[in-house]
Amino acid sequence: MELTAAHWTYLAGVVVIIGVMIARRNIVVPAVLATFLTAWAYSGDLVKGLASIFTASLTAAGELFSIFLIIAIITALLGGLRAMGAEQRMVRPFRGLMRGGRAAFLTIAAATYFISLFFWPTPAVPLIGAILLPAAIRAGLPAMTAGAVMAVAGQGMALSSDYVIQVAPGLSAKAAGVGTGAVADRAMVLSLITGAVALTYLYLRGRRSFGVAGDEHELRWLAQENGLDAGAEVQLGGSPGARGIGKGAAAAAATRAATGPDTATQVLEPSPEVAAAPPKPEPVRRSRLFAVLVPLTFAAIVGYMLLGKFTDVVGDVQGDEAAGLVGGVAMLLLFAAVFSIDGSHGLTTAASHVVDGLVFAFKAMGVVVPIAGFFFLGNAEFVSRITGVHDAKPPALLFDLVASVDQHIPDNGFMLSFAILIIGMITGLEGSGFAGLPLTGSLAGALGPAAHTDPATLAAVGQMGSVWTGGGTLIAWSSLLAVAGVARVPVQDLVRHCFLPVIAGLAAATALATVLF
């Protein structure tokens, strides 16, 4: 196969992007420049090359807008629940289960996973830190172990599978050219394997330090110096579980952890209309109702989707249909929550929550658009749309590069899975669990057929590596900083505490991936 200047330019762009990720720098600028140079080399027209900077991002935005919309709707729903205090009530029942260190370990893991699966770790961390963590410490669970469990269950298990909202599987699947449902199913299984191994490791290593319930544990925890990083501000990546946190903000988060919800993690300040509204007493009965109704509704949706996958009772719902079902139901729940507390003013506050959700979606995931635009350029399906060159047979730049070295690719799915895992972990080093998914997905789609391995499985493996690393379990400049803040432990110590359990879990899941699928 003859490789052109466009192929070599594209390859150079991939190499530079990986190098920038390893250096822990943002990859938007190299992705945009690589798009321009590749399109210019392919079209031979400087104007088309310049225009491709815009059309690549436009193409990616069009392909990914359904993902942005579901993020916005879920965020808007969370805003409506927060307005009535229902998000706190969703986790309060777990407090009664913590009778000792072992029970606290399991309760923290279950509650963090449950909340993060439906709303992502961003709200889960302050909720658990404010409501459950003091009770867990009082029950005898060490703060370091509690922080590690929160990170593994939330930023790891829940965020890496993203089974309900399906943003991560959607990004991986589109880049790999496979169905979102296939990637989501595999990612769910692999995330559970990784999480089970990591949590078991943490439990066995820390069980001897579990104490008996007593107020002295909490008093000692509150009195100790917070272990937040005292260095310069750390700018986190754009993943849903991450946020830019400086030492002052992180310290404030730790202080608020013992007193109430961390309002610093809210997406935006309330809109002027909402801020101007007079304060209202807490609608206790309604908040209790929605604290039960919302989780049960989402659990029913998951059950419906599983019923469609494994039985013929209902039709199979996956991919865009699943996202549409979750988004539609979430929007109706938002309206119900808003009108139940605001009455006729709900027309205004509902719109404000939706706008806040859209702003958050683009702030959290907007960085992915130009990156995805570059990797879409490597797919024959998008070359013409991006460059404006309409050839009868447009090149598949990334796939052609892989095909040119096909004879050197090991025909071994086991080895290839670990290679994709390592690449995924490298992409996660820049602190954003989702920014590297277009790369790992594209490589999975290109390398899988050459090695006779299911691309959906490889995409799920790459997703595990990227999200578990950058989402907030293995690097200190990710949202793990927020977990360390609410747990009042040094973030570097928390990284070391999580490292071996998470690596063991990822290795086990990757080794089983090609056996199970």
C-alpha cells in the first residue's frame, strides 16, 4: 500500500499528541495543528487546510452532540434535586448501615458507586464527604482507606463503565466504528472486574486497621492537619469527574466536607432569576419523594435495558436509543421536581437549570471536540466532510497506516489488549479520563481486525486504561485531588495507596477481556 504525505503527516500528529500527553500538557493545540497540516497535505490546498480546522471540529460536534445533550440534561436534573435537598437524602439511608469499619467500607463503596453511576463522581464526592464520610470515620474506617474506596468506586468503577449515561462508551464506539451498546456492555463487565479486584485488595490490606465505632476516630480525623497539596494550583482535565482546584479551593472543600454539601462543585452559580427568588423552607416531603423516585426510575431504566438485552420480553434498547430514553425521562423528572417546589415559577427555573446543564456540558467535554476532529480525520467516512475533497475512494489514514505494518502486528489478542491498555493509560496522564478515548477507539478499530480481535473489546480495554488513570485514581493532578480534600489525606499518599490495587485490577480485567468476549 502506497502511503502519501497525508499519511505520514497524520502519523506524526498522533506521535506528537501522545508525547504531549506523556508530558502532561493539554493536547488541543497539537490536535488542531495536526488537523490543519494533514488536511493541507491531503488536499494540496492551503485554504482547504485552514477550513478543515473549523470543519473537523464541526463534524466532531455534530457526531457527539447527543453526548453533550445527555450530560446537560443529567446536570440540569441534579440542579433541580439540589434545589430541594433531595440529593442529600438519597445517601442518608446508608448512614444507618455503618456499625463498624468493615460495614463502613462496604457502605462507602456501594453509595459512591450508586450515586456516581447515575450522576458521575462530581456530585458524589462532596455528598459522600459531607454526609457519609464522618459517619464512616466514626465507625472505625481509616480516612486513607475511605478515600481510596471512594476513588475506586466512583472515579474508577462507575466512571469507566458510564453504563447509564454512556458518554464514554459513545466516544469509544464512534471512534472505533462499532456499536455503543457493544462497548458499554464490555466496559461494564471490565469495570466490575477491575473494581472487585481493587476493592478486595484494599480490604485485605487495610482490614487490620479497621477499628470499632467511637467518637474519638472522628475527633482525631477533624483535628489532624488536612493533607492537601500545598503546592501551586493544579489545573485538572476536562473529564466529568475533574475540575480545576487550587490549594485554597481544595482546602475549602475539605472544610466543608464535615459541615455540608460542597457547593464549590456545583456547575454554575444560580441564574439571576433563581438567585433573586426569596428563600423557601426545605420541602421535606417532596425532597423525600424525589430522593426515592429518581434512583428507582433510573434503576428501572437499567433493568429495562438489561431485559431487552437478555430476553425477548421487550425490544433491545442501546446506543442512541438508550441515551434518548435516559435523557427523556431525566427531563421529565427535572420538570416534575422544579414545578413541585416552584409552582408557576418553574417555567423560569427549569429553563435556567437546562441552560446551566448545557454550559457545564461544553465546559466539561468541549475540549474533546477538536481532539475528536483530528482522529475522525483518520476515518474514511469523515475525510471528505472535513477536507472538502470528494474522492471516489477517500483514504482511511489511520487504517492505512496500520495495514501497511499488518505483517508486524502480533496475531495475539492477549498482547494487543495489553498494548491498548497501556496506550489508554498514557492518554489518561494528562488528567482527563475522556480526552484520550478518540485515540484508543480509533486504534481499536484499526488494530482489531488485523489481529482478529473484536474492536469493541479493545475499545473497552482502552477506555478502562484512560478513565481509571485520568478519571481520578492513579494521578494526583486529576479529580483525585477532590477526593483527598474531602477525606483530609495527602493526595500523593492517596495515589500510592490506590496504585497497586488499581493496577492489579486493570491487569486482571485485561487478561480476561479476550477470554470473556
